[in-house]
Amino acid sequence: MSLFSPRARRVASLVLALPLSALPSLAATATAQPTPPAGGMRLDAAVADSFARAARARPRPTITVIKVEGDGPAIDGRLDEAVWREGTPVKDFVQRELNEGVPASERTEVRFASDGKFLYIGARMYDREPSLIIPGEKIRDVTLANSDYISFVFDTYHDHQNGFVFGTTPAGIEYDGQVIREGEGGGSMVPGQNRMQAGAMGGFNVNWDASWTVATSIDSLGWTAEFRIPFSTIRYQSANGEQTWGLNVSRMIRRKNEELYWAFIPRQFNLYRLSLAGNLAKLTPPVRRIQTATPYVLTSSQERWNKGLKTATTPTEIGGEIKYGVTPALTLDLTVNTDFAQVEVDDQRVNLTRFPIFFPEKRPFFLENAGVFSAGTPQAVDLFFTRRIGISENGTPQPILGGGRLSGRVGSTTVGLLQMVTDAPEAGTSGQSYSVARAVREVGARSRLGVMAVQRLSTEDAGNVNRTFALDGRLGVGQKWTSDLWAAKTTTPGRTGDDLAYSARVAYATNVFNANARVAQIGEDFNPEVGFMSRPAGYRTFDATAMYLWRKPEWAWFRQWNPHVSYRGFYDIEDGFRQTGYWHIDVTEIEFANSSRFGPEWNISQEGLQRPFEISPGVVLAPGQYQWGTLGFDYTTDPSENITATGRFDFGNFWTGTRSGGNGTLTVRRGATFSGSLTIDHNDVRLPEGDFKRTLQAVRLNYFFTPRVFVQTLTQYNNQQRIWSANVRFGWLNTAGTGLFVVLNDGRDATGFFNWVRPQQRSVFVKFTRQFGTGG
């Protein structure tokens, strides 16, 4: 008879299989047993649970900065300077995925150093199979989760809610962004979401571009990364003396889908959960203020056709921005003759609803510190939406004369002031002045209270004005419960009805169950003209979601099963008429260990029409209540492979008839230098009132010479608008996203991707922008 239980024998067999290098992790965690080194191995459920419990019991770790005398290390990615052999490194990483709390299968060592001007980071990512490291694409702010990476979040105010992220991949790219209120809120991003898909709504802004340097290399031991981050490029408390910042470090070993953290993060959260971060101690940042000037010069050739008549112009423009640190924590940005010619064009979309489509902000000036000005319910009722400044309803750019922004911290309060002025877009119209004031005060580790005021004022008629006033807050109870509330009022000349709106939400999250519920009411005369509303005012809405996360640690191929259900409904305030009801039922969604997934789903749609709806030219739906069900199927293959696919299909009833179709994207990559994708969105709608098809085709081609030199193309055709468009961008970047840009745009009326009818517009832009000063 054995003297040991089956569980004890399993644990003993795992420990005996470990290399000696893993034993320090055993001592550090006391009750946790190190995992086998082979990636993809899964554990008995009881053993996996013991790892998770031990990780949750670990105290928040602390690391000390190494003081550098004289010149700092050369940033070449080789870590051969003496400083990288000093002090105690960040190590003892544990998994968030695939096995929560299990020690890493590969070692990681990170050191932090400072000479009073720069923060240096030296990171060694050991890998016993360096030939299998996945470098990713060589472009700034690329999707991190598709490759190996190392990333850091710094809570510079140590308020456990806000911070700055820096990261890189073996390809040596620069990845940075701002965390607001722990990344929570609609539109927040986790590593893996493309910057151009997300814009800067909510809790994480990946479009924030700092001025810093990184270099990487791959060798027989794995790969290394070396960072130099100027203190002047980030914001922190202005007090003299030593500071302690919040810190967490994340590493991905992509072929194993192993996501590692220094300060343990449960799988329901991510890097932005700053209330669970460790500490970076004995920092002595300078009382130094950023002072940069970023001028640009732009020349272009533009041709437009209107009713067969062609007009051509060749304007040359100059302008730029000045950034001045009022304090190390508070920055003033000034801009004149603001131009965004280098920004990627919007993705075209197919719209089968009677409501507007949300397009994210992409312009750099408005994206920096965008989270400070975020209030409301993102993509549903945004109380301030920067695309209302300098972009018309149809997406046409309008001239921005200039403006300024003051943002940062005053004591324990985050503040933001914005003032922008636009010129009249055409004869007979007037310019506009836009003003925004915002203040947010953190109250405890996960709670806050904020106020905001927004104004649009005609520069020629003081009576033509619209204002929004708002109060919002968040209450975090422990790590599981979060509640949000906002209330707002607008004032518009001629509108005397109900101009109030409010929203209340409560959310509960653990590593096995997530749920949230929200109720909101938007008065019929609520009118935030410098905001975004997904549907006309005058409704009450309810929505709720519940998801269960089931795992089987013994299955090496399996990640989790995610059965979930959600409902959202919109009703008229006055008579309770149901405008929209939508049930989403998905009890079969499965995610695999390599991040691929699939899942059939059943969706029930309810729509109420109080007036006729022309869903397509000549196809008109009568007023009344409609209900239909649709079978859907979505899928994603392993996103780290050279050939990947993602998309969904839908089949079933639709209004008075049927709809079949869906969308899919096929992506092909070649190493870190080339990627291309084909996207097709096709819907075949058959109704008694008339049949029609909606088709969108898009082709992307990208070539990356280096992480800072690239060519990107996007060609699109949308049969709903009968428009074919092409955009080609060449970029030769300097620091903080500045540099040389050559942009070609072509737009045509068309009846197919290759069937062009007549030209609409054609342009070539050459823009050069350069940063001067103490930004990095």
C-alpha cells in the first residue's frame, strides 16, 4: 500500500520532472509546485487549483531601481553592460494563461535602472527553442498577442487606476499607450486589438505615442530587449525625492499561448489591473518638464470631380504643435492649422439598420489623453466625441484653425481642458468653437468621481450654442464588484422638453463567472451635439449579460468553454413602445489552447417601426412590430500562424423575409516584413417588399522594411454606397510617430471592385513632421 495520496504522487512526479532552475520558484511560493517546462502540458484539476490558490496568496512584489553613475547603457538589445548584472531582477513569473497561477515554463529576468534622466529596462526572455520564437510584424503598436512580447505598465501616480504601458516584440517594435481607470469601460483594449480598430474610447488608449527607444536581439538563449524611456515623456508626481510607482510586467510565449505576469493577475483581468500591480521602488525622477515643438510642412495635389467638372489644387501648408510641461504632471498642448493627412482612412462598413454606425477617432492630437475626456456609455451615448470636431457627418475633413489642451494631474485630481476652433467648411456656414472641461478624482483604489462640461458655439452667432453638463462616478468593491453611474443635462435653444439622461451599471467578475446589468434613460430633448448617440433620444434601455467560464486543465488542446446569454432592449419613454429587443444565446462557444475558437449561436431580434423604414432604395418596410430568429456561427483560427481566418456566418429570417451571408477575413503573413488580408462582407436579403444584396470587399497589403519604415495599402468597395476607394501610405517614422509620410488617395463611383464608372477625387500628400526639444 502506498503511503501517499494520489494527489501527492502526482505533485511529486511533476517536481521530479523539473530542472533545478525551477526550484527557486518552489521556495518563493511555498505552497505552489512549479509546472513542467514543456509548453502546452496541462495539469490535473486539483493540482491546477492548488497553483491558482498559491498565486492568489502571493504578496504584491517590489523591485528596486539600480542607480546608474555616468553614461547609461547603449540601447543595442545585447545586455552586455555591467549594469545588467547588478541587483536583483524581476523574476518568478506565473501564468495567467493557459494554467492560472502555474510558474512559467521559461525563465524571465528584468532589471530597471536610472541615471536621473532616463528609465532603462533590460529584459532577458530565456527560451530553450529560440528558433520557434514568433517575432510578429514590424510596425508600431501592432497587435501584441499574435507574437512573443514583453510589456510593462507603470502606475506613475501610484493611484492604482491610471498608468502608461510600454512593450516590444522580438521584431523590435515600439508599443505604448495610456491606461485610464484600470482599462475598464466600453472601448477599452487588451493586448491583441488593433489600434485602428479601437481608436481611444474608454480605458486604454494605444494611440498615445511617446518618445523613447528600444532594441531587441535573438540568440541561443532566447531573446532580449533593452529600453530607454525619458522621464520627460511620461507624467508623474512633481515632488522631489524618491518615489514608488506601481509596476507589472507581462510576457507572452506565443507558440505555447503562455501569458506570464510578475505580479499575479487572475484570468478575468489583464495588465491594466493596476490595483493588483507590484511596486517599483527608489525612483528619483527629475523635476523636469517636457518642452517640445513639432512643426510640419505639407504639400499636395488634389483633384475633384463634380457633375463631370474637374477642379485641381496644389496647396502647401505649414502648422504644428507645441507641448509644454506646466509641471511634470500637467501638460499644455497647443496646435495651429492642424492637419491629419497621414492618418489611415476609415474602414467602410455595411449598415442594415436604421441607426448610425460608430467610427472611431484616429487623429493623433485628439487621441492623446482621450481617456481623460471620456464620459457616458462609449459607442452608445458618448457625451463628448472628438470626431464632431473637424469632420462632417459624411466623413469629410473640415479645416481646424487651431486650439489647445491642458491635461494631467493637479494633486490627486485628473484634469482636462480643451479648446478648438474650426473654420467655416463652405460658403454660407460659420466656424465653430468647441470647449470642454473635465475633472476626475480617484477615491480609493478602484473608485472615482468626475464632472464634465462641453460647449459648441458658433463663431458668428452667440445664440447658436449647445451645452452638455455631466456627473459620473465608479465604485469598486473588492476585485469582483464594479458599479458605474452617470447623469447629464443638455441645453439647446428651442428645445424645452426632457433634456436629462442617466445610466447605471453593475458588474461582477471572477475567473469562472462574469455578469453585468445596466439601465439607462435618454430624454426626448437630450441633445449632446459634440457627442455620439447610437439612436435618437427619447428611450429607456435595459441590458444584461451572464457568462460562465468552464475549464478542463487535463486537456492540453482545450482552453475554455464560454456559454453565455445576453439581452438588450430599447423602449419609448412615453408609451413603452418597443423599439428594439435582442437576445443572444451562445451555449457552445469553445476556445482552444492556441487561441482559435468557434461557436454556433442563436439570436432573436425584435424591431418596432413607428414610421416606414427604407432599408434599401425602393424597399420599404411598413410600421409595426417584427420578430425573427437567426442561426449564427463565428470562428477564429490561431492568430499567430502565417495564414489565419476569422469571421461569422448568419442564416435565418430577417424582417418579413430571410437573410443569409456573413463576413470573413483571410490574412497571410511572411515573417515580420509582409502581411496581406482579404475581407468580404456579403448579405443576401430576400423580402416580399424587394430583394437586395449588400457587399463590402477590402484588400490590405503591408510591407515593413524596419519597425519605422513601411508601406501600407487599403483598397475597398462598398455596393451600398457604390464607392471604390484606395489609400496608400508610405511612412518613414522618427520619434513619437513623427517623420515623413507620402499618402495617395483615390475614390471612384463604381458598380464593382473592378468596375469603375467615374472618378470622384484623387490626391497625393507629402507631409514631413519633426519633433524638437526635451521630449526624449
